[in-house]
Amino acid sequence: MDLSDPDTFARIYDKHHRGVHAAALRVLGSSAPAQDVVQDVFLRVWRNPQKFDARRGELGSYLRLMARSRAVDLWREGQAAGRASDRLKVVVATDGARDEDARPDHVALEASDRSTIRAALRALPDPQREALVLAYWGGLTADQIARRAGVPLGTAKSRIRLGLARLRAELSAGADQPVLAA
């Protein structure tokens, strides 16, 4: 079977697209992202038809396995992005409730540090702030950040690097200012 032939490919798509969609839908639970997975799976097959080896198994199983793998990747990215988004809200949000058991001097110092970091993060351009928060508090790689933001990998890396440099500059400028004793 020649998967690079447009007519053969069209017949294969017609025969298997529902099964590929169902496999992705089981993982993702939503039809729109499952449709994206279907497109991605068939686009990969179209671009690299030689990757399918009929001796290793049936084409339908191969396509459904690709769909499940891609859907799991998307689901994990969504989970990481959700955690990163929650962390971004916590980092940029106002101070939370004070721990009553902590010593007042430690609480004051920690609150001061948090507010200094929060202010430095707010001073960053949105793309740099988002990249830093996703990388350091969200645990995402530069590649995942690039895909999430829809930018090239080099751009995501530059945003992280430039964001770190500006954050350092903001924090060191704040450290140069004298602290007033009460």
C-alpha cells in the first residue's frame, strides 16, 4: 500500500478517521482538540508515509496508537499549562493570609521578598513574564512554552533569557535603594 499516493491516502482517511477521532476523544474528552489530533496524525502520515511498516501491524491500529499518544501529549500540556497558570495567578496576585504560627519578623521579610519579586515580574513585558513563570513555576520546557505561545523555539528561549536579565536588573535596582528603619 502506497500511502504517498493521494487516492490511497484519501481512501485510508475515509476508512480510519472516525477511529482516530474516537481514540483521541477518549483521552481528551472534547471533540475540537480530538479533531486537531486527527489532522495531526494524518498530516504526519502524509509527510512520512515510510514510517508505517505493515509487517509490524495493521494500519488502523497504528493510526489509533498515534492518535492516543498525541492526545496524551496534549492532555499533559494542558495539565502543565493549568498548573502554570494557577502559579502565575498566585505569584502576581496580592498577598495571601498570614501564617499565624510564623515569627512576625520572618513573615514581614518573606512578604517583602514576595512583593519585591511580584513587582519585578509585573515590570516585565507580558510575553517575558509568561515565559518565565511557565518555565520556573510551571516546569515547562522552552519547547513546550514555544508551542503553547505559538512562537518559534528560539523566540521562547529569548523571552526566557531576556526576562531573566530584566528581572535581575529590576531586583538589583531595588536592592540598591536604602532600607528605612522604623
